Amino acid sequence: MTKERFGLSPTVPERLWTWFSAYAEDFVSRNPASGDMMALKKDHTRRVSRTALDIGRRLKLDLRELNLVEVTALLHDIGRFEQYERFRTFSDKISVNHALLGVSICRKENILHDVDEETAELILRVISYHNRAAVPADETPSCVFYSRLLRDSDKLDIWDVVLRSYENPSGIKNASLIHDLPDRLEISSVVIDSIRREAIVSTGDMRTLNDFKLFHMSWVFDINFRRTFEILRKRRYLERLRDSLKEKGAAEDAFLCVSRYCRQRLGGPECSVKRERGH
């Protein structure tokens, strides 16, 4: 893992948090009706940043490396604001790739002007990969490392957001969070088969809300750091996803598969998790 040449001074994340707040607020001022959705993404960004720093500290990153981690987390969803304003959805499938839109916004706004070119390009690549099915295998070790740390942090908060929506006594209020999928009893066989193979469910295979919940359950197969697994276990995300499923037989089957996988990962040394992921 070659991270030593990269890092940021504390002034960069401080400046960018100020810019981020003003940028997000501008969208609300132009369209107050979208305030709840913009607040959703602002809060998500702050929580992902805290979680990313938590994982980074557990990995004993130094201060400059932690600053880089914070900046990638801060900027990873910057494309969401324009995406929602233009398309009234957070679904990339029916609108635009929000990660690539975010990279375009960062370049247009020149917000990394005080960062050396090599580090700035690293940050933008990490942002561009955060919503891909996988990080490109031919990327640099540094980019793979920071991308996987961001992806772990992002998943943890998305789990929290969707579960709070499922567990809301008044029902799911925001259809865009569940990609407008119908809340039917059935589960697609290809979705269950993916989990049995310890593979992430393809978004193209999702037909129902139950499929969507199993898609999120399958995310464990793309978790990279022990600290992420510890948080996942502490917050009981997998158990809560299982309990939210209406088709109980398939739900228990899937839950047993992902639980077994998590126990195996938690039982191994930190380096084995990273090495197995390509480090």
C-alpha cells in the first residue's frame, strides 16, 4: 500500500466544509420544496465523513492521510444536489451518474485549487469509483485503498438511512430512496442465487422492494475493513434487514449466508481482509 506520498494539510478540509455548506444551501434557496432532500444528503455527507475518519484512525493513518480521507468523503456525493434539482430523483439509472457528475462539478468549480495536481486527481478518481460495482483492478494501490475506505463508510450510512425508512411506523415516505420498486411479497430467484454465491446482487436483477433489501444485504461481500464489520454488527443492520423482509423463508436463507461470511471476515487479521481485496 503506497500512501506515503499523498496527504492534505488541515486547511483543505476546513475550507471545503465551508464551501460545501454554502453550495448545498444555494440549492435549497433556489427551490425550498427540495429542502428535505438536500438536508438528507448534507446529513449523509457529514455522517460518512465521521465514519471514514473512524475507520482511518483504526487503521492508524496519520493526520495528513486522515485529511485526505475526510475530503473524499465530503465530496463523494456532491453531484447529488444537481442530480435531484434536475431530475427529482437519486436514481442514477434513470437520471445521471452522480459520481461522475460530482467529478465534473469539482473540476468546474476548481475547488481543489490548493491541492497538488497528483493528489487532486487521486481524490477525483476515488469519488468517481465510489458508486461503481467494483474499484478497477488496474488502479494504483493508493487509489484502491482510499476508494475502499470511502465505499465502506458510504455503505454503513446508506444501510442506516434505508433501515430507518423501512422501520418508520408510518411507512416509507420517500419513494426515491427505494427506486420506486413495488412492495410485493416475491423475491427474484436470481437475487437469492447471487447471495448464495457470495456475490453482490446486480441492480438490473431487482424487481421488488424485497429484492432491493437483499441487494443491500449483499453489500457485505464488498466490505474491506474489520472496523466496518464491527460497526455493522454493533448496529445490527443485517438482522434489521432480515426482519424487514416479508418473505421470511428466503430472508432467513440470505441472512445465514451473509452472517457466515461476516463471521469469517471478523475472525481473520486485518491484513488478510485487505490482501484478499487486492492490496
